[in-house]
Amino acid sequence: MGEFNEKKTTCGTVCLKYLLFTYNCCFWLAGLAVMAVGIWTLALKSDYISLLASGTYLATAYILVVAGTVVMVTGVLGC
């Protein structure tokens, strides 16, 4: 029984590889956008957060930052 070391790279596997890489890049960019909105909200809108009675707005901004970070890490690990 001989070993089978021959690699077959067809057009489908190459196309799938680049399609997966493109999807991961889009995923990473979407995470970056979500995180940027959260940071923008915390940095520039912090004066308005103190005027609100509830802390929901502030919690939402932190959730956006954390969710964006998780999505970015997932996109990088996917590559």
C-alpha cells in the first residue's frame, strides 16, 4: 500500500479558498464598523449620555464595542 501524496488543486478548491478569504475580510470589516460606532458613541456622545436618566445608552455603546471586537477576532481567526 503506497502513500497518496499527490495534491489535486482544481479550480473549485482555489475559488473556494478565495471566496472564504473574501468572506472573512468582509466579516472583519463589519466588526470594525460596529466597533467604530461604539467607540464613536463613547468618545463624542459622552456629554449627552449624562443627560439621560437610564444607563441603557451607555450599556449599548459598550456592547457594540465588545461585539465588534469579538467579530473582528473571529474574522482574523477564520483566515
